Amino acid sequence: MKYAVIIQPDAERDVDEAYMWLAEQSPDAAARWLEDLGTLVDSLETFPKRCGLAPEAEFFDNKIRQLPHGVYRILFTVKAREVHVLHVRRGSRRVLTPEDK
């Protein structure tokens, strides 16, 4: 049985911002990054719990997991048969805390 992958608005905004920044540097690299991101997000349909817990997990009630994508981290939770992609953040950014919401 596959998991439904749901992209939250914050994650969509993160992707748009990252893509626009990358496209200014190299449109071809940005297109590859976006395509690869889609492949990784789609892979969460099967066995999303293969991904380790993110550092953010200690600050929130839900187990936040991460899937690396180059210098970015795809942050998500697994609830029942749904994967909720919460954010796509550069790994160099500080860890999210409840105060960030």
C-alpha cells in the first residue's frame, strides 16, 4: 500500500524560493534540481520511515523526518498512510523550532 504525499503550502513556498534563486545562477541546474526533488518526494510514497529523524524532531510532538537533496533537506511527517511535506530547507539554516511558526 502506498502513502499519499501531501505538499504543504510552506513547502511549496520553500521550493519556489529555492528554484528562483537557483534559476538566477543556472537555469539548467535549477531545472535538474526541481526534477530530482520531484523524484525524491515521489519516493516517499513507499517506505517513508526509511528516512531518519530530523533535528527538529526534538522540538515538536510529531516525528519530523528528513530526506536529503543536495544541500537541502526535505522535512516531513508520516501520519497513518499520509506523508506531509512540511518544508524544503537548506541544510545550513538553523533548525526550526516552535517559535518559528
